[in-house]
Amino acid sequence: MREEYEKLDKVEMSIWECCELLNQVVDESDPDLDEPQIEHLLQTAEAIRKDYPDQDWLHLTALIHDLGKVLLHPSFGELPQWAVVGGHISSRYFTENPDYNNSIYNTKYGIYSEQCGLDNVMMSWGHDDYMYLVAKNNGTSLPSAALFIIRYHSFYALHRSEAYKHLMNEEDVQNLKWLQIFNKYDLYSKSKVRVDVESVKPYYQSLIDKVRTSY
């Protein structure tokens, strides 16, 4: 799946067009299914913009962080929910996996080494990794902290439970600080007060025009 989608040959569209397309998909893990997807993006971005007015890269990161969910749309292959937004997996599926009893994987570091860097760790496929690949492989000028946020914002074991820190390098440590800031807005900025999309669109379009991120 990763090999197929890292070709980035499905659809070509602008970031804003992608934001609008996202309104046509349903993330079954989202408790606010009655809210358009773009509403979450803009509420998160606007909340961050209010508290961090000088960090425009973070405003744009908030806008695009969930765009990988377009993988649920027929234009992008209509992948199943588990392959895009994840879900809860019963522990019995771990014990049934042959790798569960493989001694190579049952150590603190497994196949990895201390402070190898999260870039060298194979992550499970989903909307996070897809949007990360889109940004990275299109030569975005967003900072590494932005790419870190996009790729790991659903990696709750790291930024909630502080697991896997032994695999992080110094750049990861610095970027994690920004992810922890972002996480507060991603999860807790939802409001019943709707964002006036047309009034904020020029600002976010100006940020899009500043970087080289495109679908």
C-alpha cells in the first residue's frame, strides 16, 4: 500500500481544492460526524493562529494536517477506514501474529538502535504518513517541525504515553515540543461556533502560496 501511494500519481489538485474535497469523506472515528471536515481544520488553525500569531507555518500545518484522509475518497482509491484513520485492535490479533513470538522483535529496540531517529522507523500506514509523503516529496518549504506534526499527530503512544522516546534523535526531541503544542489544539479546539470559511480563506491561501506543497 505504501509503495503504491508514495508514487503520488492518483490526483493533482491544489491544497484548497483538497480541503474542499475532504468534506465529501467520512471519518468514522470522528465523534463530530455532523461537522464538515474543513471545519475541524479551520477551527484548529484559527485557535493556533490566535495564540501563536507569529508562527504562520504552524497555522498552515494545522490546515493541512488531516488532508491525507482524502484516501477515503474514490478519487484516491477509497481505502477502508482502518487503512486511513486507524481504529482499536483487539490484543488477540497481536498474539496470533507469528512475529509476536519472534525474539528479534521482543526487545526494547527490536530491529532498531538507540536514538536512530523516527525517520528510520517504519510507521503503520494511514492518512498521517500519506500527507507527510505528499509534503516531503513535493519539496515543501515547511520546517521539519511541520512535517513531524503531520506524520506523528496520531502517534498517541509517543506524545501521550511517551513511549518510543529511546528511538528519537535530537531533532525529534525538539520537534516533539511543537507536536505537543499542536496536539492540544487538534483535540480540544472543536467548537459549535462555525468558522466563516470565505473570510479566512484569503489568509490561508496566502500561506499556501508561500510554500511549495501541492497535491
